Amino acid sequence: MFREKRKFLRANVPGLKVSFKLLDPRTYSTYHEKILDPAANISLGGVALRTKSELPVKAPIGVDIKISPEHKNIRTFGRIAWIRRTDPQSSDFDLGISFSWWDNDEDKKLVYNAIQNQEA
């Protein structure tokens, strides 16, 4: 029998976009990369998406989340939890980001509400 290991409820939120910036581990203030991709799913603990970039697991990352065009960008930080090529001939990767810090509680509440609206 399959047992769910995730701590947080995940949802596919239509229109949700994520941009992320790999942080330079030497300075933690320099952004090296910016990509805008639709998210596959999101929870309060992290986000999964598809990207063209192969990034190192455990790398620190800054994340901007756009729930919808009418919402402001939500900023959070985390680490790359996992990455895998979608198939051997593809240049696409599925990427999982684990959140470790939210800019503020209001942002976290907006993400929570978006997840709850998809589950209703």
C-alpha cells in the first residue's frame, strides 16, 4: 500500500508561474540565473516545475512566485531538493525546490489560500 510521505498538501494551481535565481554560494547575494516557468505543483514546503537548466542539488535558490496576474510576486528562499531529466533525449528537467524561508507571513498565506482554492 502506498503511503504519502509529504508533510504539506500539494496542488496544481492554474496559471502559477515561478521565477528562480540560483544564489552564488560564495556570496549568497549574487543572482546568476533567472527563469520563468509554469509550476507543476506547489505546497507550503516547496514547488515542482519543469526547466531547461540542470542545476545542482542542495544549491541555495531565491524564488519568486506569481499566483496570478493580479497578485504581486511572492518571494521565498530555499534549496534545490531534487532534479531529474524528463527523458534521456530531452533537454528538459523536472526540478523540486524545498522552501526554507518566507519573506513574510502574508505571502505564505496567499500561497496557502491558492492551494486551498484548488482543493475545494
